[in-house]
Amino acid sequence: MKNVVHLQKIGELDKSVLVNLKTNLEVTFKEFNLSVRILLETFPLVRSDYNTKKFQYKASKILNRLKKYTAQKHLFRILGVLEEDIYSKNLNFNFGLAKKPKKKYLKYPTGALISILRLQEKFYRRPENRKLFNFRVLKEALHELGHTFGLEHCNNFCVMRFSKHLSATDGKPSKFCALCYSELEKFFSSSS
């Protein structure tokens, strides 16, 4: 399927998270004729992805399995969403993970991953704020999908700005800066 982002539930996750994210992504990517679909099946978490010393899942292992699944199913893009804590070799935790494909592979199926655990107020023992939570999920989803479309981290006031902590996520917009937006325009004009 061309120009469809598939949202993939990983492990236990409230479906409303995917429904809200689908709506918000469709609004954001409307001008690029990018549609969003929710996959019905659940992608499993496996024991070999879990680090018992850290009590976290290794993001790169989940992402590699997800990318293989994406290639097998011939999906344009997939965004895995889970409510488990994830980490990578250079960071104690990740909000999400995606690897920017090499230029010649940009049109190939690939995927990204986000964890919603640390985007929730309850993780920090604060009262839940659903609107803020949905906004954070959208920002992290846009950021990781941006990488799959060839975008790097950005120093402008942009959703592609790297978030090392929650206040950095809250402090960035849910939009791409003009420079990143023009790169997206090039990507989507060449893929139609």
C-alpha cells in the first residue's frame, strides 16, 4: 500500500491511544495525501527483548522485529506503539526510536516505535491530563515518523528537535519547521 502509515499495537495498550493518534496524524499529514490505518492484530512483546536488569525492553530489538514484519507485509510505514519502558544503548530510556533510512532506501517499507509510558502524567505521580498526553503522543509519533521520511534531528523550533526529557517534548511544537516541511514535500512529491 502506498503512502499509508499503519499504527501497530504492541503488547497491552488501550485502543483509544491509537484512535486519537490516527485522527491527529491524518490532520497533520493531510496535505501529503498520507492516510493512517490501525492494524487489528497485536504485535507481541517477547522475552528476548526484555532486559531483566534494567526492567525495560530494548527498543532496537523491538524495532528490528517490527521492520521485518513491515517488509514481509509490504507496508509503506509502520509505527509501533507500546506502553512499556524502552531504552537504547546510549540512553537510559527512549520516548521512541527510528532509524533514518539511507537515501536510496527511503521509499522502502520501514518503521518506527514509540513508548507512551513516560508521556503519561501518572508515570510522574501527577494527575492525568488526557489532552496533554495525546499532544505528547502526537509529537513523538511525528518525530519518529519524520526520521522514516528522511529527516534528521533539527535545532529549529520544530517537532524534529530531540527530546531528552519530558519538558523538551512539552517545549517543542507539534509541527515541522519550514526547512523540515520542505524536505517532507520533496519526499512525498517524489513518492507519488
